Amino acid sequence: MGSVLLAMGKLDDALESYHSALRWTQLTVVDDTKDTKRQYVLSTSYEGMGDLPRAQSRFDEAIKNYRQALALRERLVAGDPRNKPWQVGLAPIHGKLAALYERQGLMSSALTEAKAAHEAIRAVSVNYIDDSVIVYAEGKHTPAAEEWYREALHYEAEVKRLQERAQGRKR
């Protein structure tokens, strides 16, 4: 709900929605830290809590919330490395961090995050593309493989763009 309100420009309502979701999720996760679905919801709440300050150019607050979201997702991936949606969920946060660092002129950090986003999605898309060869041979279609592959290409282009920009600053 917070992301919808944010898109509508209702920043105060979006903030309240994110805080409400975060409070509820934190309370339920405290009761059961092994509930990975709730852990993922908590990470999504932190990501949303980063989106709002990012929209308001409050970069330090956005970065703090994105880092909390990323830490939760990295723990989830470490606990279940075969869960492809969790792996894919790392890429957007790294991408958002890359954009924030770039806006601050921190090109080295921006490039590091863009590379992490690319690697997170590439690893999954390569596995899915490999799997999809078999699936296509069996006459089935895998739109997820195609989507993640396109996303990997996007992040690859972003890494190249940031590398070129960083090299331009060094000259």
C-alpha cells in the first residue's frame, strides 16, 4: 500500500503505511525468526522505508533502510541459495543503492552496487536460461527466464555506464 501512496505523491500517507507495515512485521518476526516468509516481508518493508526518503532526497536515511533490507535478504539467500525469487530480490536493492551513490557522486560505491545487482540477477537468469533450454525442448514456455535475462542485460548496461562515468571523472 505504501508504494501505491508514494506513486500517487501522498508522502505522509505512504510513510504511515510503511511504518505500520514495519511495526506489524517486526512484531510477528520477533515471535518467529525462522519464518522466512515474514523475514522477506520485513525486508520489503525496509525497502519501502528506503523508497520514501529517496524520493525526498534524504539519501542517508534511504541508504540505511536499504542496507537493512539487503541484510535480511542476504541472510535468506544464504539460508536457501536455491530460492531464485529471493536471489532476484537482491538486485533491485543493489540497483537503488547504486543510483543513490551515483547521485551523491560516490562513483566507486555506485559501481560496486551496480555490479552486485548485475551479478545477483545474472546468476539466476543464467540458471533459468539453462533450464529454459530444456523447457523449450519440451515445448513449454518460461517467461520468468526471459524477464530475468532482460533484467540482467539492463544491469550489465548500467555497470558499463557507471564504469565509463567513473573513468571520465578520473581523467
